[in-house]
Amino acid sequence: MFYDAHAHLDLLNTKELKKTLSDAQAKKVSKIVSCSTSFASNKKNLALAKKYPSVLAGIGLYPLDIVELNEKELDKAFSFFEKHISKASAIGEIGMDFKRCTKKEEQEKQEYWFLEFLSLANKYNKTVIIHSRFAQRQVLELLEKENAKKVLLHSFVDSLKLMKKAASLGYFASVGPVILQNEQIQKNIASFPLENLLFETDSPIKFNNESIFSDKIAEIASKTAELQNNSLDQVEKIQEKNFKSLFG
Ligand SMILES: [Zn+2]
């Protein structure tokens, strides 16, 4: 079986969702982690996980959503997370995004709440799913400092140096459809340990102007096997072990 470790199923309508789940099943993608972004997306993802056995919910707030919320709203969100954490399989998508937030006070606010999420994850022994656009080094430093245990770095595939550092800390990185065409990323994945790799689609994101859904994992897995000079069976076996170590 294969797994989509990072998607946003809350963004699909019911018809699209049903098609996504059945197409995924047909391509041996047995579980999909649906990550939350806005506060409202948390309620949707928890409801999806309750309804569909193949959906696992990540609860959290996207760093760009964090900067839009005031302290009162953020406190309220955290009480909600603490209350519902037993129904979530992970905390995500959380992290820092310094591409879109360049002001010091925005970055400090993101960092403060990122640390709050990390302590929530430590308290309940949950996996964190991390967004780190233009903040990859900073995110790794904070994870290490906070002694984060179960870590999945979303789309963390641009710098082999930082990828290897993440692997040395026992963290996982996930790669998406970009592996199908970006030569630098293909090189990075070729020399990254399979034992620290997971697959993701970030669906329904568009890739080459085409909407990507979780069944795309099958192609990502085949490409990984080719790059790693390994059999698809072996890639599948290691994926399964990796996914279970993070999401049970
Ligand atoms: Zn995402």
C-alpha cells in the first residue's frame, strides 16, 4: 500500500472527494492525511476523518493564517485543538513562511505559535507536519531545540544539505509531483535515505496546470524507485513502515 502524507481534502466538494478516494484506492493509496490551514478547515478535516476510514486529519493553522488572527482568536483555536486532539492523527500544517511574511513582527508571531504547536505535539506525542517556505534552516533549528520527536517536513526537497541534516535528526521529508520533472530534486531524492522519505500530493494543488489528486502517489513512488535504483516493492515496504511510524 501507498500513502499520501499531505493533502487538503477539505478543499474538495463531495463529488470530487468521492472520486479522489476511489481513484486513490484503485492505485493502492490506502490512507490520505488531510492537513488543516484555516481554523474552519480543522472542523472539516475532523469530520472527514470521522466519516472516511482512509482519511486521517491533521489539525493546526497555516503560518499565513496565523498572522491574520488576533491573540483572542488564536487562544480560542488552541483550546479547540487541545479538546479535539485525540481525534487527530497529526498536527499540521504548521510552521513558518518567510517568503510571504517578511516583516519582523510577522515572523516573530509565526515563530511564537509554531513553538506553541510543538509543545502541544510533545505533550500528546503527535506527529507534526511542517511548512517551511524560505525558513527551512530556522525551522530545523527550532525543531531540534524543542526536541521534536515525530516530524514530517512537507516538500522539503530543495536543499540536499538541509535534507540530510533533517534525516540525521530522525525527521522525515515528503516529496510530491515535482519529482516527476525537476532534475535537481530528482538528484536530491536519488541520494536521500528511503527510510526518511514519504510521498505527498498537496492536492488539490495544480501541477503543470492540471489538478493533482492522491492517485498521483503511484507515479511518485515509481519515479522514486527508478531514481533510487530500487524495486517498487521495496519502496512500498519502506513507505509503509515510515508512514506507520508517524501516523500509527
Ligand atoms: Zn499543504
